[in-house]
Amino acid sequence: MPAKRFLDLVFVLMFGLFLLAGPALAHTEGAAGFGGGFLSGFTHPIFGWDHVVAMVAVGLWGAFLGSPAIWILPVVFPVIMAFGGALGVLGFPLPAVEMGIAASSIVLGLLIALAVRAPLWIAAIIVGAFAILHGHAHGTELPDATSPIAYSLGFVIATGLLHLSGIALGLLIGRPGGALAIRTGGAAIAVAGVAFLFGFV
Amino acid sequence: MWRCLALGGFLALVPSAASAHSPFPGIGSFYQGLLHPLIDVGQALALAGFGMVLGQNAARIRGPAWIGFSLAMIIGLSAAWLQPMLYAPEWWIIVFALIAGAAVAAAQPLPASAVWPFGAAMGLVVGIITMPAPAALPVMLLFILGSFIGVQLIMFYALSAARWAGRQADHRWLPIGVRILGSWVLAVSALMLALAWRVETGS
């Protein structure tokens, strides 16, 4: 079939589809239902740049630390974060949570920029402490969510995916110039953390 | 020829209400039952978690555990009248999800003496809480049948995925991915439990 004729046919079909288009009535439950709660939880870490930067930093640092840390951190992090989240849900007060979250970007960014290869147990303590703070921030908002179950499902998955994004970026370490790129990224994360801390962002 | 095709394409794409798919009276309750374990997030997490646990463990543990779970679920289904006597059944399910998630995240071989009773207890509770709304007996039976199949399917998919991941010697990250999923199940369950506790105590 000549290409022009095929394109004409596609055009006619698409034009017809536009004419036939009706209102999309799906998802009207929106913010009220399970979908709304899930979306709210899923976007909470993604729209919070301080969370995004810290989660990616954890993955990047894991890549620097190498095996087994690169694989243990994404398994352990959500669990510790949930512990912090549970503290937040139960109203257990933690001091300076927002400051700690900003500090997590600074510390993790510096660790990456300086290519610090800490022993696994020290890395676990550092990351775990920050995980509790991040979890607490999410958990505090959980009871007010539209669908708390869907919210928690959404934010745990989003956090995990951010984490995995960091690990994926960290796998550049095996490429030429990859280590330098990651260390530069770490420095940028630390600068972003300073901006979060002093309210520039 | 092409005009006919274009016209046929148009007709096929014209949106209209789909009123088909009701060949059997009451079949809707079957599909409601089928989706029931998915709609109940706590139950879906627990089933997926237990399925992954089975997938991570050896066949000599997996088979009897699944059979025990299924038999216990049938017993639970026939004893659904016990539900009002079961204190906070939604807590039970979340606790099962929590334990299963922890087991998947740990990815350690488990003894049969731990997996079998756990599966049986979980099957019993899942059966008990699968209570259809009062209706004609055939409608309720279809709902129960649908639920049973839905539960089995969730477990089958989770088990198969975990088992497949564990067999990929060339992709060592796949079993880690299953462990990460387990940690997510654990994390969500812990938050749900905390929330349930908060609601229960009114704090």
C-alpha cells in the first residue's frame, strides 16, 4: 500500500476519533477514593524535593559502597522508614524532623562527594537514622489522608522507586567517568540540602 | 476496500454502553467475590506476602503449606458465622501480612513447623472474614467460590513470581527484587497496624 494512502487512512481514522470523543467519566472518585489516597501518598515523596534528593542519595551511596550494601539498603530502608512512620502515626514526637531531613541530604551528599566507603553497620546506622526522620514526616500526614491504607501503599512504593532510581544512577560507577559524575551529583545533593536547610528552596 | 476498512474501524471504535457479560443470573456476585481479596488491601498484601514466602521455600514445604492453607480456608468459609466472635479480624490479616513481609524480606529458609501452622491460621482467618452480604443461597455460594479462586490466584501469581525470580542464576538482582517487595509489604503493614492502633485507642 502506498505510504500516502496509509497516512490518509490514519488521518481519517484519528479525525473520526476526535469527533467521536465523549467526556471521560472514569476516575470520578478522584481525591476521595482509593485512587486518590494512593496518588496522594505516591506523589508526597516525589513532590517533596527534600525527600527525592535524600532517597536518590541513599541509592547512590549504596552504589559507592558496593555489594552487599547496594542490595541490603533498599530492603532495610523501607522497614526502618515504616518504623519512623508508625511513630508519626501514633503521634510520638521527634525533635527537628524537617531539619534532620534537610541534614540527610547534606550528609549523604557529602558522603557521596567524598566517596566515603563506610563499613556496612555504620552505613546502616546513618541511613537508618535518616529513614526514621523521613518516615516520621510521612507518618504524621498519614491519618489525615483520604485513604490511609492507599496513602501508605503509595508512599512506600514511591520511596522504593526513588531509591531504585538512585541505585540505577549509581550503577554508572562502572563506566568511564562514572565515579566523577556520581561524586559531582553528591556535591549537588549536599548543596541542595543546604538550600533546604536554610529555606532557599 | 480501504473505505470499507475505515468504516469498519469507525463502527468498531464508536463508544457505547457495554451491556453484555451477564449470560448467567447471579454471575456478578462471582466476580465480586473474585475481586474481593484484591479490594481488601490488607488481605491482598497478606496473600501476596504468603505466596512469595512459599515461592522462596522448598517444594516439600511449599506444597503442604498451600494445601493446608486452602483446606483451612474452606473450613473458615464454612464457619463464617464465627466472624462476629473474631476480635478485630482486619488486625489479624495485617499481622499476617506483616509476618509474611518480614519473612520475604529476610529470605531465609523457614522450617515446615513455622510455615504450615502460619498458612493454616491465615487460611482460616481469610475464610472466616470472607462473608458475603445476605442474599439468595446460590448468589452467596457464587461469591464464596469467586473469593476462593481470587485468593488462590493471588497466591499463585506471587508464588510463581518469587519462584521464577529465585531460579534466575544470571540475574541475581531478581531475588533481591522479591525481598524489596517483601520489605514494602512489611512497611505498609506496619503503618496500617499503627493506624489501626491509633483508631482503636482514639489517640
